[in-house]
Amino acid sequence: MDEPFRDYGYFENKKNKKILCLNVSRTYLLCERPSLYECTRKYWRLNGNRAQHADLVFAISQGYIVGVFKPTRWFLSEEYIGRWEFEGEQIEDSPYILMNISHLLGKRQNPVMYINM
């Protein structure tokens, strides 16, 4: 498969933000949910106390940042026991959109990664 994303450079956390990265490749590329926000915000098995300290949430697909969100509230899912969801706003004009983050992800099996947390 060809690379679906153009390279906008490599992500560096120069502002020392607390960032939660969520791999949404399957739900995003297969259009399993109606929007990128819905692909990103629901049903994560993660440390909720840690997630609540995140300044930003990155939606990651194939090693690229496809969405940036500012979470306002984290809560346990009512549909899936032990899974977390967040509410927040999408930052559509973020300078991080389409930046390559694969150098930080490596070959991970866990879809959740914490940066500076």
C-alpha cells in the first residue's frame, strides 16, 4: 500500500507538553466511526489517572499525527468495563497535524503511548 500521508517533518516535543498518543489506524482508515473525533475519543484501556494530566491527545495513523485534541474530561465508559473515554475539542489548525511520529512509536503493540507523562 502506498503512503497515504505526505511528510510534514518529524514531531519534536519542544514545548514539553504532556501528550497521550492513541493509534487509530484501524478505525480511522476503515471508516468504522463517523468522524476522527469519534475514532479517537472512545474505549481505551489505559491509566485514567495518568490520562487526566494530558495537555493534548494525538490521533496516530501509520506513524503520522492525523488529529490533535484538547481533552476537557476523562471518564470510564458505560459500554465497556475498564475502558476510558474523553470529551474535548479538536484543534484543526494544530502545527502537529501530519507530522511523522514513528521515530517515537517504534514497533509497538500497545495502541496507547504517553509522552512526557
